[in-house]
Amino acid sequence: MNPPTSRLPVLIAALVALAVAGYFGWQRFKPVQAPATPVAAPSAAAAPEAPPAPAVPEPSPPAVEHPVEAPVAGAAGESTALPALDGSDAHVSGLLSGLLSRKNLLTFLQLDGFVRRSVATVDNLARSQAPVMVWPVIPTPQRFTTQRGENGVETIHPGNSQRYVPLVLMIESVDTAKAVDMYRSLYPLFQQAYEELGFPGRYFNDRLVQVLDHLIATPVPTEPLAVTLVDVKGTVPSTRPWVRYELADPALESLSAGRKMLLRTGPDNQRRLQAKLKDIRQRVAKP
């Protein structure tokens, strides 16, 4: 569950893509010696040559499950040619300004490399780790808090969920239909970023739907979540112990990064966020 001050991704949240390093083969010039030719026995018949092995066909790319539809008439950016991915920040920021106020843009979003950040984060949410340095949102203010009950069990403090309320309100204020239309208009950039991330021949929108289903299925806790402070060996005292908490239940701690983020926001925020995720899923998935 580290770190508790992590950020919750926004709508179609993402990275700076991993650059694929080129492979450069090399050879050293060495004298090549022909292998010795075996001498066949005079009476032995020449062995027939073996037929060539049949060519193995290249595996075909997986079929697209959830194709992205063209933007509806009047959608933002549909009449403007898309810039190159590397120079798309200003274009994307302009479209996002049609969904959010400037204050919300600056308060909640990391606008540099937003497409790549969003793609990487979406992919990571269903994995064990979602590196915070590539998230498309700014850290949640204030720090993670806990409380200890009479039984000595330490749990997430009920007031901790208030840290996420401004972000949840901002997400709920976004017009989902307009946001998805913007996503469709920018889809070639999202797809390019996904392939750069290491998934050539795969379809980003299919991955988005998989991750949405994964997050929507996260159970809402019915009791306060117990946490434990990870012990750190060493002589230097920790100045930020609140970033070392983990969920005490091993089954919960083993959940994906995205599911633990939802749990951390508190039951009410989790339900509200999952409702928004369901709305998005209905609009990006094939009926």
C-alpha cells in the first residue's frame, strides 16, 4: 500500500512511455575454416536430402474486442489534424481545458506528457506496482493518517478519506460523454503510446476496458481496514513513517495497485468513483 500519499488516476488516466532501445548486432572478422568433408564409403549410396521444414506462420495479432468509434459530430478536436505524439502536450491541454477549469487543470493534472502518462498508468493499475513518477495527476495533499482502537488494532483513520474528496468532486464534475469524445479524437496518440510502451499489435482500448472491469469489481470494505507499519532496519530514523504502511490482511495487500488505491479512498469515495468508471466503461466498450 506504499505510499499512502499516492495519487488517484483521473478518468482515462497515464506515462512517459518506455523508449525501446535499438539492438545493434556486431561481428568480429575471423578466418572462417570450412568444416572437414566426411568421405563416404565407396559402396554407400548418397543419403537423400531431407525436405525443407515447413515455414512456421507468424502469429496473427489478437482480434480487437472493443474498437474505438469515430467522435460524434461536434466533438472536440475532430476537425483538427492530430500533432505528433512528442509535440502533443499543447493540443491535449487545450482539449482538457474544455472539460476542466484552469484551476482544476493546474491543481490536479500533470499536463506534460499527459497521453503517455495516462497510457502507462492505465496499464499499471491492474498490476502490482504503479510508479508514481509517471502518473498524470498531482499528489493528494496532506498525509495518510491512522487510528488505534481499544483492541490495539491500527486502522485507516475515517478522516483520511477527506483528502480525496476534492479529486472525487472534480472527477464527478467532468462530462463523461465529452471526455470520451475527446479520448476518441485523440485515440491514435493513445494507441501509439501503448505500442511504444511495449505492446505492438495490441489495442489500447481493449486494455482500458480490462482495467476498468478490474477496478469496478473491487469489493467495497464493510469494516475499517487494518494497517501495519513496515519495520525498517537501520540506524537512521525514518522522517516519513506514514509512507511505510501496508494493509495488514495479506490478501488485501496482494491486490493490484489500482484496487488498493480505491480502498484507500474510503468506502463512500470508492462507490462514487466506481460509478464514474462504470459510466466510462459503457461508452468505451463494445455493447
